[in-house]
Amino acid sequence: MNRREFLALGSASTLLPPRHIPRLAGDAPPSPSAGGQSSRSFVLVRSGFTRHADGSTVATSSQATVVRSFDSEGRLSAFVVPVGEHPNFRGAPLHLHHEQDEWIHAVAGEFVAEVGGVRMRLKPGDSLLMPMRIPHRWSAAVSHCGAIHLYTPAGLMDLSWDDHPNEAAPQTLDQRKAWFEKYGMTLLGDPLTKAEVDAVS
């Protein structure tokens, strides 16, 4: 494409209907336009913020939801463990997803993951796909860390982050299992212990 064609294309883009105007996180979720076509656009979530299921954003210093299922028509959801200080040896218990693949990318610090019984240490820049229906769990291995988690298709994953059980409140095993099943997962076991994390080089 030459410069004249590029400029002509750029000028024409200003004539697009208003439904193509990008929205920022905090705007109402997109709704289908006439004819059933999507009015999707980009969603910007600033550092230090998380999104609620209603599309609003609030400040956070812990886990941040950055892509909601309605942003991608159910194809993707994502959360971020912001780079910073987090409790050691905290993560997900042994579980599996019935319909979602999970991908984790270590941004800072170290994590230990177990997938299908194989344990590995993730260092900055490492990424790991944990396929659906394969038991897995992960844990922060050091206090200063950060990671990105993606789930596809989104399913109910982003809703589960809003409704996460209060870890300080006592829960029976049956209550925990029911919570996992509610969001398309099966709880299979405990989180990795400090000794298990430390044993992985």
C-alpha cells in the first residue's frame, strides 16, 4: 500500500458509524447491534485497577481482572497477578477445568506449577499451557512476583473471581467442591505445600 492509499483509508475510517468508537473499561458492556452483529471494541484497563462484572473499574493491589467474558463474546478471560509483594506459597489447589484451557505467563519472580503430575518452576518469561481436563495447580514460589493468566473459552471463569470464597471463613470440603463445580471445575486436592514448592528446581 502506498502513502496515498494509506491516507485515503485513514480518512475513510473517520466516517465509520458511532458503534465502532472504542470504549474504555468502566463503560457498559457491549450489546449486539441490529442484525445480531457485535459492537465490540478495545477495552483499556489501567495499571492498579480491576474490572467488575458490570464493567466498572476499581483500584486494587492484588489480583486484577482485565478481560471479562463479555469483552470477547465468551472467547477469553484474563486476570493479572500484578508485579509486587504477595504471600508466598499461595495459588490454586489441584483442580481441572471441564471446558477451559488455562495459560500462565510469569512476569516477575517465580512460580511452581504441576500439570498432569509433572512439577516445574516458572521463571520470568516462561509460559505454560494447562489444557482442559488435565489436573493442575500452581503457587507463587517467592513473595515478589507477577503473572498473567488467560482462559479460553472464557466460560464462567471471570465470574468465579468475583465470587471467590473468603479464605478466612471456615468451609467444608463439600462447600469448596460445590463452588468449583458451579464454575465448571472439579476440585481434586490441596494446593502445593511449601516443601513441594521448595523441592522443585
